[in-house]
Amino acid sequence: MKNAILFSALISLGMAGPLSAQSGFKEPVTAQVLPGWVKTDGTRVAALHLSLAPGWKTYWRAPGDAGIPPAFDWAGSSNLSSVGISWPAPSVFDQNGMRSIGYENELIIPLTITPRSPGKPVRLSVDMDLGVCSDICVPYELEFEATLDSDASRPTPAIAAALAQMPYSAREAGVTSATCRVEPTEDGIRLEARVSMPSAGGQEVAVIEPGVPGVWVSEADTRRNGNSVVAVSEMIHADGGAIALDRKAIRITVLGSSHAVDIQGCTPG
């Protein structure tokens, strides 16, 4: 059967006993692969579907001070050239006085898969490291194995809905400028981002990603100043060294009650 998917999810957690007694659920998260469809250019659209037990949350790619960032390892896959990950707009949670960014109930992560040999099945073998959180937060590991061999061209509604929940681009949201002003601090640098844009609704929260590895970024102090969102973060290199920022690689996401906005790159402020 062409739409058949071979799937297995394994969860390893040293604290499984206490968590089960605490939550009443043996597994805080269960998962499956959604097979998706084939696009006209030969790429495949699929998704990872995570279902979270009541009271449990997981994290966005930039999880905040209280979160654990997700990571993917595709090394065991075959006929796989590249994978693009599309994150639906996350929610902001207050967690013991700290802010975290993520999802509750369920998460569908759309994948754009480029095969090495278009038209042939793609075998996914994915190790996903993620954090899940209820009263406590713990790391989890999910292992997916799936064969994608469908020739369907009609979008899967659940995946299409997740793609529709992605943040707006800067152009779509009416961003007219994004500047970043950088100044050194005793331990690293202080970055002030200023984004001129219409309101995203309610109390806006900005998340700043530095675009370089090994750099810790503090929770952004965000405020609206007239037509602009102003966000200030501290950045410290993990090994205590200097930070070489490329403003073109900086990513600013503004999360509002109406929508989210993804701003890629900024100019000197």
C-alpha cells in the first residue's frame, strides 16, 4: 500500500517512574509521522505530529531561559538530500517566574524533504531530542522511522493547517525597518533591536536569535514605543570568548496575541 508508513517512536527517560506517578500518564508525549504529499518540483511535504498529555508542554526552536531547545539528527535516513523545518507560531508561557516559548496539547512540525533521487521513496530515520515540561522539565528522545512512498499531490489538511500557523514574514506583517544596536558589556554584548511594524496584538514578546552557535541569549526585555517594538537582550559566549555577530543572520520573532512575525536580519541602528 503506497500510503503505508512504517513508524516507531521510542522514549528514553531515567525519571519515567516519578513522572508516571505524577501525571497519571505513562508517556507525556506520543508521536507519529504524517506522510503528506509530493510537490510539483519533486520535493515531499511531511510532518512530525506530537501529542502531549494534559498539563505537558514542549518547546520551540528558541525555547527561552526555562526551556530545552529541540534538535534533530537525520543521519540514518536514505534518499534524503535535505530537510526544511517549518515551526508554527508558538505560545509564551510563564514558568516559575521564567518565560518559556513552546506548545501545549499538540504540535505538528511540517517538513519539506528534498530526495536525492526524486520520484523514489524516502526512508526517514530521525532522532529528535526535545524537552517536555509539567511540574518539572526533563529531556526526552524520540526515534522515528518512516518510509515515504506516497505519490499523492493533494495537501494533507493537518499539515496545511500547521503551515498556515507559521509566523508572517516581515513583508506580510508590514515591517518597514529592523535595526540592531550593539554595545559591549563586561561579559559579552548588549543588543537593542528596534522593529517598525504594526501591532501584532496584545502584549508583544520579542525573541532574538543570534544566528551564531555557542551564544547564550537572555530573555528579551520587550516594549512598544509608538510604531516600533523595542527589544533588548544580553548575549554571552558559552566559552567566554568574543562574539562575532552578523546582523544579516540575526533573527527576531515578535509574538503577539493576533499573530507572530518573523524578521530575518537587521541593519545597524
